[in-house]
Amino acid sequence: MPKIRGPAPEGVQAAVVMLRTIEYLSETRKPVGVTALAQALGTTKSRVHRHLQTLVQHGYVIQAADSEKYQVGPRLVTLARHISEGFDIAGFVSPALRELRDNLGHFAIYSQMEDAGMRVLATVSGTSPIEIGVKQGSLLPFHASAQGKLALAFGPDDVRRRVLASKLEKYTPHTIAKPAALEREIAMIRRQGWAVAPNEVAVGLNALAAPVRDASGGLVGAVGIVDLAQFVAPEPAKDQIQQTLAVARRISRLLGFDDAGG
């Protein structure tokens, strides 16, 4: 969390503190005391307390009577839900997907994590006259897709544990269907920061995917390219990796992720 510094006018500075307070409480997801919040924001307890009281009065923050700590309130939760419902993620990421397609020529895809897998929300066709890709709206399996394996590597621990404890469907002879082998794959993905799934959902098809994060640093989706395995190899070309990672980072920054600090 960056500290509040600089010679900004008091009105602007007050707005920054208010916004940072809301961000911190949303990211922490547990009650926080005034002292801890002031330290996190790099400001004074009295300033934080004034803003907290305003937020409490308007229902955006609540104060626990037993601990005097603060947490996100019902009005902020409702506001977040309305924003989420009205947010067109497909339109938001499409320009970046088109750029990725134009630079590499491959089918470009954005998917978002759900309980049962990675849902394909936006796609851009490749430049090849032969259409190779994934249907928008498809649900990609966690263990057998590049996007899904990213979720296992960087997503919630409970999702990973649930998938590893379940029966892993073998779509092709190349699908990773043994938990120990999948765990090794997950560890490698964490080290390198990207994932592939050559021949795992369909023989001859491969995908390369990179993680997309939100302001909290949590994984919310994945950007990827899809093509025949002869064009996206099991060990992808350096420029394919670099450009896919770059687009994922750019979308993450637009979603509020601070890659310099995280």
C-alpha cells in the first residue's frame, strides 16, 4: 500500500485518504483497527479516524462494537455488486486482445475464474484462414487448460485442494490426470509465471496463458493465445511469452493491480 505523501491540496489529499481507506478495508477482508490502518496508509490516526467516522455514518464501513475495529459495510458491498453487474469485461479487454492477435497472429482469449473452471468471456479470431480457437462462453477445465492451471497456481488454495482431490478427467492421452504430476506442473507455473496445455484438451491444440490480477493482487482471469501445436509449441517462442505476459500485465494494471509493488 503506497504512503500518502506530496503537496496535494487538502481536498485532494482527503479524497485520496478516503479512497485508500476503502481499498485497504476491501483488500484486507477482516476488521482493522485505526492504528494499523494509519500505519498502512502512512498517515495519522486522527486523520484516518475522521474519514472512518464519515464512512460509518453513510454505511460504507461498519465498526464492531466488541473490538472497535472497522470493516466493509453493506452499502459498499451493494455498490460493488452494482458496478460488477454493469461492468462489460469483454469490451474492456477486447482492445488488448486485438493487439495481441495483431502482433502474434494467433486466436486471443480472455477467461475468468468460476467455481467449476475458467469461463471464456472474450475472444478475437486469429489471422489464419483456418479458424482455430475456443467458443465464447465455454468453461475450460482447471487441470487440462492453460488458463485453468494458472488458476490452480495463483488462485485460492481451496480451489486447488478441491481439484487435486477430485477425479481428473483424461480428455486425451496427454492430459495430466494424476494429482502428483499436476502438483509438479503447478509448481513450475508459479516459477515461470505462465502456463501451457499442449494436446491436453484436444490433440494438436495448444494454448499459452498469463495471469490477470485485480487491485487486491488476487487472480481474476487469464489472457492467452490458442493455435495448433505446431504454431504454439509446448515450449513457446520467447516473443509469444513476452507479449502474452505484457498484455496480461496491462489489463491487470487497468483493473488496479500495482505490479511495481506486487
